[in-house]
Amino acid sequence: MSYYALNYSMRKKYEELLKLYKESLIVEEIAMLLYWDKDVTMPSGGLKQRAEQMAFIAELEHKKKINPRKGELLQQILEHPDYENLSDLEKRNVFLIQREYNKLVKVPPDFVGEFQKYCVLATEAWEKAKEKSDFTIFLPKLEKMIEYNKKYAQFLNPDADPYEVLLDYFESGMTIEKCDQIFNPLKKASIPLIEKCLSSTTKLDMSILNRSCPLDIQKKVNFDVLELIEFDLERGRLDEYVHPFTTGNYDDVRITTQYFEKDILSALLSIMHEGGHGSYEQNVGKNSHYQPVGMYCSEGMHEGIARFYENFIGRSPEFWKSYLKRFKELTENIFADVSLDNLVLAVNNVEHSAVRTEADELTYNLHIILRYELERDLLNGKIEAKNLPQIWNRKTKELIGYEVKNDAEGVLQDIHWSCELMGYFPNYTLGNIFGAQLYAKFKKDTPNWQKELERGNLNIIIDWLKENVLEKGNLFDPFELVKEVTEEEVSSKYLIDYHKEKFSKIYDLN
Amino acid sequence: MSYYALNYSMRKKYEELLKLYKESLIVEEIAMLLYWDKDVTMPSGGLKQRAEQMAFIAELEHKKKINPRKGELLQQILEHPDYENLSDLEKRNVFLIQREYNKLVKVPPDFVGEFQKYCVLATEAWEKAKEKSDFTIFLPKLEKMIEYNKKYAQFLNPDADPYEVLLDYFESGMTIEKCDQIFNPLKKASIPLIEKCLSSTTKLDMSILNRSCPLDIQKKVNFDVLELIEFDLERGRLDEYVHPFTTGNYDDVRITTQYFEKDILSALLSIMHEGGHGSYEQNVGKNSHYQPVGMYCSEGMHEGIARFYENFIGRSPEFWKSYLKRFKELTENIFADVSLDNLVLAVNNVEHSAVRTEADELTYNLHIILRYELERDLLNGKIEAKNLPQIWNRKTKELIGYEVKNDAEGVLQDIHWSCELMGYFPNYTLGNIFGAQLYAKFKKDTPNWQKELERGNLNIIIDWLKENVLEKGNLFDPFELVKEVTEEEVSSKYLIDYHKEKFSKIYDLN
């Protein structure tokens, strides 16, 4: 057999493998649409029908991902004498398909369908429970969800701690130990810093910002912000949903948000966050769509980008220095008398708060660490679901200093445990850590960053993100990507330093 | 082997067959959502991605429908000694699955996917062409679509006339001969009746009805009408699209319509039509969902029901006698001075018109017969696509007496040839014929029908339709269903008589 013949057979196999990958991604796109439509456009009566459709597609997606032909091709490619002649990008594609295949081949497809079907019912129960602020409505579903999570973890690795298995599922290489290593210093630094901010003499006047602002004006502001951060509305859309989320990919990316008449900043920061997710998807892996390297890097990195837009842009004094004038114009001068200092303070209003999604940057990570510790203990049986409200409230008091008033603002505030695997929450704080390290590098790379941002040139930071993160897709694992870009190992020190510097300035500490 | 063991094995096979059927219907539901979303909610940039998703699902749906396991089960069931012990309903289920299977097994799945992908592009070209009123934009796509139609027909039956194959595809048992038998008397009766109406001294004053009416008021009226005809908005929704359509089934049925500021009656009649389609789907085959008998009877019957709501209700003097007052209230008295006679005349305004969907009841069927003759000749090569605009315009003049001004209102007015198989159009008129025969029977069954309808009791007709048609699902083929309900063979005489009686009265003929 000649060299060329060999090479040709390798090429064929590689192309077939990528074709199979593309097929499973198309099924995933369809799954995303079913999900989006369920929340945004579906008539309520359609839920039972939709649950069956989603279960069918989840099972199909799973089947496609573990297509036995993939297994054959992977083996043939990896053992092929020409394997070494593949480019690095091609090798990465093969590696990523293999990693996913090896992971998922352990989970039976009918279990995936059953789990998916149950998620729809659990989400419905969660919605009702939250509406009535009654945890007991959700409890039986949650208990079952915990069982499903454990079972899922057991399929993946029957010998390991189930929570650790799920951590690794979302973020390759993550362990409980690694979480503790990264989270503990952050927790240690955040708690006293929060106390300092709270006892500072610098005080926020929220009376202006809590003025009523009609939703159509808020929508106008949100669409303006989306344009600023270059979210392309020809290739995406914005709708309303009670629990903001982003879904879709490439040329069809869909964001949702929630408006509150008396809290314009809530929707604005939420749109920055979801817009960040959305921009990631619209710019990811340019030129390698429908290949594994043309996908986002990891869940943590996705959250990192979203929180980068929300915090490092949306909560920065630099952004508001340039945007405040336009903000006042767009809101028809409802907020004409708000000062820059007061606005910056408002978006960085440190407080003992109930709700994660509305928390300030500092407290936010404590909300995550709380969930991390609860998930971990729920899965290893140290605590029971039925006791969750009490434990939730006690730990909120201890960690965040907030006295929870009811289950709706407490243990029922997040949708996650009703529709996703547990082990996802840590990615939010991991994302903050990735983000801070990337942000520090951006500043180092861009000496005039402050001046540029202050004059409203957001391109300077968005282009940097595109080039260094978004367009790289999944060429690197997240910890490697951060190292590749910043030339340092991932550490929480950048986030801790950033917090200290930013909040000391805003709250006039020392 | 004992009787019970045999019976058990039969039961198992039957249940497996129905499970496979249900699976293909779930895939069809997903296909319908992809289609609806493309037209109603998808950002424009997503089209290429969506085309791939739709092609994938169309291919999957086809694969599911011709799953070889179905073939095996069908054979085993039909040859099983216990086959005769199945109930009539069960036998009908087996028969319907077999008929579909035998039909579709002849079409290769990759052809279906390729065709589906092309349809998306053809629809896009049609939209552009219609917008610019330029047939040449659509022509190359149409030529290819004709090839696809011929190929499709050839797969189904290589020896028969392709158009005849497609007619039978949509309406089992339909032939060119049968069409001619039904359409020719109708054509013969309609043309002189139209001329009589046009030369009548009874004249319509459209100046009032063409008053500008804000779209939000029109929407209010449309939602009111949907409630009247018992379209359930908990299990359905209404949106806008340039070419009104209905999609979905059972508990998730979606209607679209188009509003014109200066033509409130257009949207109102369109919502009656689509609402009729929607009600069919919401009420179809009660207690037998996800079984073949729990589906609509045929394409022609679906159109028949839609046009039943639109014409026999929405264009009836009886309906307007009760609804006019409410109509005036809802439209905030914009139409306060319109008389009942003038309104009835407006919804029955016979004219030499360009556009099928806005045509009066009489002329409508001539629009269909025109399309029928063109489709037939396009597929058997008697005419060429490139000559279509001229032929269209000439025939419109001959049959309908209208001088077509441009391609947008002429050959490009309908979406069908860009996204469906040819051979569908005749179903509209067939539906009118079914409807008229059913309507006559309803009147016979309900001596006080006129009084009840005049006092706004629409239930009397809707309940009759539910019981006699909608809830029967697909227990009978369409011609048999009409015969079962009306105790007579299908004939165009009821439609012809209805036309004569109604228009003689409205236009004061004799």
C-alpha cells in the first residue's frame, strides 16, 4: 500500500468522523430550539407533548454522540500509521471527539431520555414552587433529581465520588480539592473586604435609581447595549423570560432577560451577562464551525466571558464614564440627576443580599461557594434534600450575612437543580477567576486601555477577547487556554487583587 | 401454542408497531416547530443553519416512517392467525401504517433530505422574487423544484403520470379523471354565476370597510373570533406571517395571519380559515392521540374544514347578523355606519380578482382550477416554467376575467410551489366540495340551524363538526367519511346548489 493510499484512507476516516460530529451538533441545535421555545413561545398546554419531544431528541443526541461507528473510526484513526501526519488542529478534533465519546458511551441512551423527560416536569414544579414560595412543591422532584444526578455520575465512573465526577464532567480536570484550593482563598479574602465596604462611610443613594422606568424604555437601553457589545441581532434575538438564559450557536443565538419596572440596572447587567454568552457563541471558532475545535472551550470559560462582559465592562467606572450620558438620553432623563459616582456605586453596591443573580461582584462568589458546598453534601449524602431550606438559610446567614425571608428568595431562587446536572454552579466563580486573569493580561497588553474605555471604545476590549479567547474556540482546555494567553497558571490571586483595588477605590477604604 | 399465547404475541407486535408510529409523529412535530420558528421567530441569519436542521429532521422522519422493523411487524401482524381478532379501529391503524409505509419506502431518505434542504432555499428565492415582483429570481429554483417533484413521483410509481401520482399522494384515490369529473361541472356553473353577480344592480360600497383600522384593534377582533370558534389559546398561539399558515397538533397548534391596515375583513376571514385548520388539529381523534386514526383524515378534508369555518361560517349572513354589533364595538365604532347587507356583500364580493387567498367563494375555485391545470401541464411537460408568467396571465384573463398587473400578484402569489409538492392545490376546492356536502347535512340534521346561528350560537355548528368530522380523525378515507356522514357519494352538486342559492339571494338574481 502506497503512502498516498494510506493518506487517502486516513483523510476519508477523519472526514467521516467529522461528519458524524456535525450530525450530533445539528441534533443539539434542535434540542436548544425545543428548549428555547418551551420557555419563550410555547403555549402552556404543550408541555407534555414537548417533554416527549425533548426526551426523544436528548436520547437521539446521546445516541449520535456514542454512535458505535465513531468508536470504530476513532480506533482506526488513532492506530493509523498516518495519524502523526494530521495537523495539530485535526489532532485536537480527534482528541475532543474521543474524550466526549469515552465519557458518554458509559451512559445508556434510554436513561438520558428518561432524565430529560423528568427535567421538564421538575422545572414545571420548580416554577410553581417558586411562584408560591413553597419548597414542599419542589421537594419530591428535587429528591428524584438528586437520584438522577447520582446515577448519571455512577454511569460515568462508579468508583469515584459522584460530585467529583460531575465537576469533571463540566470542567475537565476539576476536582473537589482543586475547587477548595481556588475557592478558599477567595472566600477568606472576600468576607472581610465585604465587611469593610459595608462599614465604609461612602453611602449609596438608590432612591434615584429605583425610580420607575417603563419597560419599553428599558428595552431600548438593552438593545443599545447589545449593539455596543456587538451582539449581532441579524444572527440572534432577545426575548423575555423569568430566568434569563442564552441558547443557540453560530448564526442563531438567542438571549432572554427579565425586566423590573423599578430596577433598570438589573436588566441592564443581565443583558451584559447574557450578551456575553451570546457574543461568545456568535464569534466562537471562526472558520471551524461544526468541528469540535469550533465550539466553546468549557462551561467555566463560557461563564467567564459572560461575567467578563457583566463585571469588567458593565460594572466598571470606565464604561459608565462614557455611557452615562447616553443612558440618561435613552431613559428620557428619568435618571437625569444621577451622578457618575452614585451610578458606579449602584452597580457595585456591596450588600448582604438574597439573590445570586442580583448580587454584587464580591458577594456573588459567596453565593456560589454556598451552592457548591450544598451540592457536594447533597450528593454524598451528608445532608438531606428535605432539610435544605433550613440549611440554606443558616449558611446564607453565616457566609453572606443575610436573613432569608422565604423559600422563593432562598433555596428556590435558581432553576439549575431542576434542569441541569449538579456540579455546574462552581463554573460561575471559576469563570470569574479566568476572567480576572484575562482582564489583567488585557490591561498589560493595552497600555491605553483606561483612556480608550473611558471614551467609549469598547472595541478595544471586545477585539482582544475575540482574538484571545472567543475565536480560539476549543483549541485548548480552559486552564491551558488561560495559561496560553496570560503565560501563567490559573490562580485566584488576580480576582482577589482586582476586588481589592476596585472596591477600595469605590468605597474609599484604607 | 395456546390461544392466549398467540394473542399475547399479537398484542406485543401491535403495540410495538404503534410505538414506532408515535416516534415518527414526534419527529414530525419537531419538524413542524423548526418550520414555524423559521417563519415566525428565527433571526434571518440563521437560515443556512436551519436548512441543515430541517434537512436532517426530514430525513430522520422519513427513516422513521420506513423503519424496516415496521415492515417486519406489518407482515407478521397481517399474516398472524389472530389478525381477525383486532378491533376495527386497530385494523384501521395497521392499514394506515401499511399504506404510508408502502408509499414512502420507495423514496430514498437522502433524496428526502436533499429535497427538504432545497425547499428552504427555494422559499427564500420565492420571497425575494415576490418582494421584487420578479419571476426570474424564482425561475431557476422553480425549474429545479419541478424536477424534484417529478423525481419524487417517479420514486412512488415510475410507470404512472407524475402529476397523477402526486394527486394520489395527497388524497388517496384521486386521479386526473376524478378531478376533471368534479371540477368541470363546478367551472361550468361558476363562470355564468359570476357574470350574473357582476351585472347585478346590487352594488357594494367598500368605502366604509376600507377605512383604516389600527392593527392592535384588528388583533383584538381576531382573538375574539378565535374564542368564538373555540380555538384554545392555552393549547395554541397566533402570530403574524406574510403567508398565513397553521402548524402543530393536539396541544400545541400554531396559527399565523397577516394584517392590512385598510382591509380588516382580510385578516378576519384569514383567521377563520387558519382557526378552522387549528380547531381540526386541537380536536382531532380524541382518545387516540399518537395513533394513525388520531390524525386528520386527509389534506382535502383539512382544507375543507378550514374553508368551512371561513365560508360557511365567516361569510354567512347568519353569522354576521349576530356578530356585527360586537364587531362594531370591538373596532371602536370605526365601522359604526356599515349596514348588515353591505357587510355581507363585502365578504361575498364577487369580482375578477388577482389573488386566490382574497378571492370570493365563487371565483376562488377558478383560481384553484387554474393552478391545477398549470401544475398538471408543468409536470407532464406540456408547458415550460419559463413561460409560466405569460400563460398564468392569459389563463387568469380567460378563466377569471382579470388582467394581471405584475408577477407578485400573479404567478408569484402563492408559496406552495417553493415549499411543497405539486398536486396540493386541488385539495382546496375538493375541500369546498366536501364542506358543502357536510354543510347541507348539518342543516338537515339541525332544523333550527338558521335561528341558532343568527343568535350567535356557533356551538351548534362546531359541536356538529367535532362529532361528525374532527373527532373521527382518520377512521375513514375522505370520500368514505363524507359518505358515512351524509349517506351519499361525494358530488359537486351541493357546492353548486349552495353557491346558486346564496349568491342569488345576496345579489338579488333570478
